[in-house]
Amino acid sequence: MKCTNIHEAKTHLSRLVERAAAGEEIVIAKAGKPMAKLVPYVKATSPRQPGCWRGKVMIHDDFDVLPEDVAAAFRGERP
């Protein structure tokens, strides 16, 4: 995995995209700190199958009930 700085990535973006498309993972860093990863795009091999989570996820009866303290926070009110 190659690490490159943002300036180099901007200057050589099309070259880096070609390398990523060929399978290489490229980390883009700012001031030496990794910020993003350029990876090859992988197209889904099969269409999504609805219902695959059926029976695995439980939604509680009070799911749609918003607690007053949370509603107040959305309105910008402090407790």
C-alpha cells in the first residue's frame, strides 16, 4: 500500500486512479497523517436480495417514541 501526500494526489490523480483500478490501494495523507484511501471499485456481483435480515433484527415497540430530552436537544434547549 503506497502513501502519498495530498499535493501529489492532486497533481497525479488520474495516474493514481489508474493504479487503484489495477488493484493497488493508495493512502492519501495530509501532513503525514493518513486521511483517505483510494481503492479499486468493485461492482456488486449479484443484485441485492430483500429480506436477508428478516428474523435477525428486532425493532422495539417504542422505536417511534422520541424521548423529551432528545426532542429538546434537537430544538436547541438545554436541560
